[in-house]
Amino acid sequence: MSCWIYFRLYPLGKDQRGEGCFIVLIFSSNTKLGKAVQLKFTLAQHSLDQMLIQKIRDYLGCGTIRKHSQYADVLVVTKLSDLTNLIIPFFDKYKIFGVKYADYQDF
């Protein structure tokens, strides 16, 4: 599931828009059920905004920045405690507007 995420990071003093995803991955594993689940939040920014994505990571207090391509860097959050204690409360406080809010609620 993918959505545009637009929010204001007040400590950074600027509006921010980026391609973001709330992802539920189900994959084969060596568990008793033979399946495992991973929750993931990603936010992509143009590589020219590398300092900005670092500030977003610092503001949110979690995640890893990965090079996605020559032109994009991605903030990735997979740690369950970071998702439940930091990311979800952030988006509960700063709502996503439009139809993508329903996608967030499903996540």
C-alpha cells in the first residue's frame, strides 16, 4: 500500500512531502506456520534532500536511511516497538488527509 505523505515538521520549520508506504509483508519462513509477517514504514526523498531525510529520522527518533537509487534515499522503519511507539502515534496526532487515511487505518 502506497500513499503520498504530507506533514509539517515544526522543529524543522518546513513542510515536507514524500512518497511513503505502510507495508505488511508476508513471506515464507522456517516457523511452525511456514510464514512470517513484517510491518514496515518507508518514506522516500530525492537524494538532494539527504540532510532533510536525516532530520526527519532524527525528529521521529527511529529508522535507517538506505540508498534506494541514484536519485532517492529512503527512511525505513521495521522495528515493531518503533512502529507502535513512535510512527503510529505520530500519524495519529498528525492525520493523513484524504482516502489514504483509510489505508493507514488498515495498517
